[in-house]
Amino acid sequence: MEKPRKGSKSGLPPIYEDDFKIAVAREYLTGKLSYSQLARKHGLSGEHTPRYFVRWYKQWLLDHELDSPLGQSDVFTHKSSTELERQLAEANLKITALETMIRIAEESLGVDIRKKSGTKRSSR
């Protein structure tokens, strides 16, 4: 990622490239890093800078959606929501399979495998 262009020595804040702003905003929107973590990672002056990038990116995205033909953004939204629905169904299927496996193991071994609430660790 490109570092910001240095401003003049008159104390003006640095000017950041649009692609850098977009990259930082998208990184925040994935939910993996906080504003302060992003500021540290990219050497920004404080958490207010990534927060500004996210606000700027959301406005930039709205402006570009208005420029695109009608319905084009709906295709991408629908595609991603069907992908999310598929992933959710797959996760629910895995949970059901694991719960069934635990139930069968408990019945065949005669042991409670699931942790009960309020249990304490053994002092071995």
C-alpha cells in the first residue's frame, strides 16, 4: 500500500491516496481490526484517521453506485447473500452432526461428555 504523500511544511495534514483509503476502510469493514489497530498497523496519526477513511469510503461507494446502471449492485448483493445462506446452512449441518456424534458417544460410553455449567476443573 502506498504511503501518504507528505504535505508542505506549513503543518497541513498529509494527503492520502484514494486506493490507500479504500484498502484501510475495507480492512476495517471485514471486522478483523479496530480503528486503533489499523492506525498502528499503517502508521496513521490516530484512530480518527481510519474512522474518517471508513466514512469517506461509504460515501465514495454510494456515489459510485449512483453512477452505475440500475440493478447492477443488486446482483452482487443477491449473490453474496445466497453465498452467506449456503455457508449458514452448511454450518448448521455441521453443528447437527457434531451434536449427534456427542449424543451417540455419551450413550455408548455411558459418560457425560458435554460440560455442565458451573463445573470446576479438577485439581490434579
